[in-house]
Amino acid sequence: MIRNSLTVIAALAAGWLVGACALFPGDVDETRGWSAAKLYAEARTQLDERSYQEAIKLYEKIEARYPYGRFAQQAQIEVAYAHFKDQDPALAISAADRFIKLHPNHPSVDYVYYLKGLANFNEDLGILGFIGGQDLSERDPKAAREAFYAFKELVTRLPDSKYTPDSIQRMNYLVNALAAHEVHVARYYLKRGAYVAAANRAQGSLTTYPQAPANEEGLLIMVQAYDALGMKDLRNDAERVMLKNFPNSRFLKGGSRADASWWQIWNW
């Protein structure tokens, strides 16, 4: 008797669930039974319409339902792109890293390296930096370094890629940005009278990024710092290097971002 009652209850419960599904059609996955091609086409439509989160959901369904098809690999690439366009660089970088690990020899891996570089490149600026016009050199250089390494790997591994020329230009910019960051910190130390720290930071930029234009001011900081410390030999060495490499420097004409009176040392 008890068993029969339980059977009746189970049947009623099942019937209620079926009815509930009918009452709440939004809970039903309308993509159930879609082919990989149809899912991909709809994802592309959402991507083109800038509905990035919807596109990401569809791409993830492709990978979950058809993990070994050609659409799955393309979906992984476009998920990274969708996150990038959705202004979520961390997820874009994570998706790019995952693809590179899974498919290191994929024909489109150069694009993924490039996308990873772009995500890092833009992350360091951010919306507040864009609005405020903040110099990249004044921010934490971690993302700039990661961007440089991503572009460098692309250029080294795939020198014939169509993305290589732009990557090289961005690398050149990043080198100077990284050097400028070091000079920015050295300037900070100089203003606060931490002359040893200022000289060391400027010297580090000169050693690590020898061709960077930012070293023009870095050498100036070294001259000022060593002069303040009474280290005439090192000051003179820095002065000689500056005069040789930047004979037409704007700093030699009496103007400096760090200290407007610095130029007097060249009157000796």
C-alpha cells in the first residue's frame, strides 16, 4: 500500500515538473539539438552585434557539445576575442593562454599571440588612464612587460606572420615605456633627495634598455644625483655619455622636468 502511494506521488511530481517547464519556457535551452555549425553561426551573429556575453555562451556550448570538431578550436579563439572586446583583458589573456597551450601549432596561433599582446597592452591604460591622459610610464609596468613578451614570442616564432610588423612597432613603444617608467621612478627619488636610489634606478634603465629615448632624461638624473652626492667622477662620466648620445638634448638648453636649475652644472 505504501509502495503504491509512493508511486503515485512520484508520478504526480514528474507531471508537475513537466508542467512547470511548459509554464516557464525561458528555462528551456532553445539551442538543444543545434548543430555545431548553427551554434557557430549564431555566435558570430551575436559577436557582430556586440552582444559579447551571449556570443561567449554560445562558443562555450560549441566546445562542450562538440569538443573535437573544427568549430571548437575556432570557438576558443573567438572567446578570447569576445572577452577582449568586452573589455575584460584578464579573461581574454586566460583564454589566449589556454588556446596556445592546447594548440601551439595551430595556423591561427599567431593571431592568438597578437591578441594576448593587445589585451596586455591595453590593460595597463584602462578607462581611467584613458580619460585622465595618464602616461603609461607612470603605471605599474607588469602588463607592459607581459605585452612585450607576447609580441616578442610572436615575432621570434613566426617572423613571417602578418601581425609581426605591428607587433615590432608595439614592442619598440613598450621598450621606451618600460624605460620611461624606470626614469619616472628615478625622478621621484631625485625630488625627494634619495640620490643613491635615483642614480641606481636611472642606471638600471640605461643598462636594461640602452636604446630607449627615455634615457636622455635618465642620464640627466644621474648627473644631478651624483652631483648632489659629491661623486664628481661618476657625474662627469654620466655627463660625457649624455653629451655624446644626446648632443642636442632639450635638457642641455636649460629645461628639465625634474629641476629647472640643473643646467647650471654645465657652466662649470
